Amino acid sequence: MRTLWVSLACVLVAQAPAAAQGLRGSVVDSTGRPLADAEIIVVEPAIRTRSDSLGSFRLSPIAPGRRVVRVRLIGYRPYETTISITGEWTTLRVTLRRMPTLLAEVRITDTRLCAPNTLAGFECRRSSGLGLFRDAGELRSLRPSAWADMLDGMPALRREPTMTPDGLDWRPAAPPGGCLRQIFNGEDPEFDGHVRRVPISELVPQDVVAIEYYPRYAEVPEQFRRYAWPSSSAQPCALLVYWLREAPPRRRSRPRPPEFPS
């Protein structure tokens, strides 16, 4: 009977699973700070896991032998090594090096080279990154019925009721304490250059094909600064530049815009 029990015990020992071999360790950066969510991959057999909030990880079971291990994390150089799995656990400490940050290309446009009196100049200044711009497509999408509708969403402006030959309109105006200057086709409407002498009150939003707006004097292009801060003004102003259709604007009737408070 004793022989039977000894034989049975030997069989059970022989059938008992061997202790699980595996890989454990941690992932840190060059300063020793733990890195979470790094991906740890054993190439063959292909098994993987991710480091926890403390940078720790475990992978098992892994059969004994030499294994290729890869570690990667966005923003860091990939790491690869070959280790030997021989015991119950093999420990691996991985240090990842941060990859250099590539800055996006920055293009700086000298607005002094942009034509002041053409729509080509409008596009040139738009690429400088200074000011706010709306082209014909953007203006159409706003479906403006009042003059100020074309400036909806632009900062440091308010709506001001103004009587026109067609009735009450809402025009853009500076907030209290500020000032706003407006020019057309890059010139003061008092001049008889590219701008035809048409009273502002006789223009309608459909006459405008593009807008440039500079809410701060520091952003105003050099060729327009004399309009934003004329000698008659005690302070520099915000500047609105309207670009009109090439055909002479015509008086036209339009539906009276709704009256609502600014």
C-alpha cells in the first residue's frame, strides 16, 4: 500500500505544472520618472502588455529561452533588447529617451510688401497671421441683412443702430472708450483714388467681397496705420478694411433689417 501511495505521489509531482516563467520590470524616462501606458512586446511568442501608472509591467507565461523584447511609447525613442528567460521571473528595467520635438514650419510675411489697394494684397496680409479676415465665401455664408452682420463673432466690436436711406441699419462700432476707423479698398473714403465717392450709407452688405479687421493698432499693417491713427485722433484705433465689388455700387432697395438691441 505504501508503494502505491509513493508511486501516486511521484505521478502527481511529475504532472504538477512548473512555476510560471515570465518577464517583469519597469519603464522610466531619463530622469527616473515612471512612464505609464508604454507598450511592452515579446516578439516570439507574440505577447504584449502595457505599463501601469507606476511604470510597472508583467508578462507571463514565457517559455525559457532567448527572447527579443521591444518597448515603445509615443514621444520616446523605441527600445529593443534580447534577454534570457531562465528562472521563474526575469526582471527588466527600461529607460526610454524622449525624442526631440519638431516645431511646425512658421512662415512670416512682411506685410510691407503686400499691395495696399488690391485683393492680392488682402491675400498677402491674410498669410501674415495678423488680423482677422473674411472672404466672399465666408461673407455669403453669414447671409448678412444688416451691415454689422458681416462682423458677427469678431472681438471688440458692438452693434450700433444707424439710420440710412433704406431705414434703420446696424453698423459695427467700437466699445465705449475705444475707437474704430473704416476704409474701403485700402484707402480713406475721403480720397478720390480707387474708391469711388459713394456715401457709406448708400452701400449694402452685398457690395462687400472681403473684410480685414485689426482689433489692435499694433497689428495694423504699416501702409494702413495713417488711417488707424490720423493726426486728428488723440488715440490709435481699431481698423476695418472693406473690399468692394469693382463695379460701381448702386443704390438698391433691401428689406428693412429686424430691430433689436445691441
